[in-house]
Amino acid sequence: MNGKPRNPRAAARGALFVSRGGFRRRHGRAAAAAALFFAAAFCRSHAAALYEIPYARFHEFVIVPESGADVPIVLSGFRRVAADIAFVQLLQYTGGSTLPEDRTGYGRTKELSLRAARLDTNYYGAYLFGAQILAWLKIVNRPQEALDILREGTRRNPDYWPFRAHVAAILSNLKDQPEAVLAELTSVALLPDCPVLTKSVLATMYKTRGRYAQAAAIWKSVLDFSSDPDARRRAAGELERLIDLAREGKAKGPGK
């Protein structure tokens, strides 16, 4: 060999350096891969939480003799078309030429209503139509089924206040449920787009019961969300009166 003989110690140090470098490269790539895997898993779960599909899943669809084409139409990207067809079939069922005359009539109203509603969960009319038939048609008179439909509508569309208003109306027609009615109406009244008239009625109900804090919360929602100057002026005046009434109540003390 030409040149100086190779130093064994230097050769050993070089081999160790190469070995360590390879070790670092291999384990560095493994660590990077693991980090990417966990980052992807986190992003996927976070995205699923933020962008969860608002529609009913296929296993939630209501299966009836008329629903054979529901899934193919939905898979084609036409959920609303499928819901429209289902709603028309609901209308045909409830408005047929032969109307039942006993309380067992319209037995399929709930399932047909939910079929249309689950095909397109934003189809408010499907919930309301079926619930109104079940709750207010005397020959049907099945308010519990109406409440089931409306509560599913509320769960899927929490900002659509008419569902809660209908629930409150049905509960008010039943006996011994005043607190349930107030609870439903309160959830309606605190929504931004609830009419001021509905808010004022409920606030007055609370005020006459001496529940000034609940009444004040409703009038405050008028101040927060209403752009009507007259409504805002009234709300401010009612809040002042409620504060005075609450102070008087505390000054008198319980039972005085």
C-alpha cells in the first residue's frame, strides 16, 4: 500500500462515527414518520369534530315499502330530491281519499315524516307537518309522537326556534306540565331570531310568578339581539322595573 499505514484507532473512530450517523439517520426518519402519523391522526379527528356531516347516516334512514329508491338517489347527490319525493308520499298518505275515523288512523305518519326529515335534516316542513297532524288532528291525537318528531328536529337543527315553540304549545295542551312549557319557551326566547312578541309574553309569565331573574334574562336578550328601537326601549324600561322589584323583594325578606 502507498502512504502511511492507517492508524487503527482512527479507523475505529471513523467506523464508530459512520455507525452513529447511520443510527441517527435511521431513527430520525422513524421519529419523523411517527410524528407525521400522530399529526395526521390528530388532524383527522379534529377535522371530524369540526366538520361532522350534519345529515342522518344511512343506518338511520327509515325503511318503508316506498323507500326503495332513497339510497340510490342520495348516493347520486340529490338528498333534497329524495326528501321531496318522500314528503309528497307523506302528503298522499295523510290526504288520501279514504280518511280513517278512529284514533288509530294515520298510523304511519311518524315514520313517513321521519323518513323525509332524515333524508334531508334541514327539511323543516317534514318535521312540522307530521307533528301538526299527530298533535292537533282530533281523530289522531297522538301528541307524544309529535313531540318525538319535534325533538329530533330540535336536536338536528338547534337554532330553528319554531320546533321548540311547537313543543311548548303541545305541552301546554297537556295537563300538569307548566314547568316543561316554560322550559321549552325559554329556550326559544333566548334565540336571536325569536320574535320580540314571544319574548315579551314569556317575560311577563315569569314576572307574574315573581321569577324576576328569568324575566330579566329574556329582556336582556331583546337588548342584545333586537334592532328595533321601540323594542329596545321597552326592554330597557322592563329591566329597570325588574331590578326595582328584585330589590323590594330582598328588602321585604322571605314570607313578608
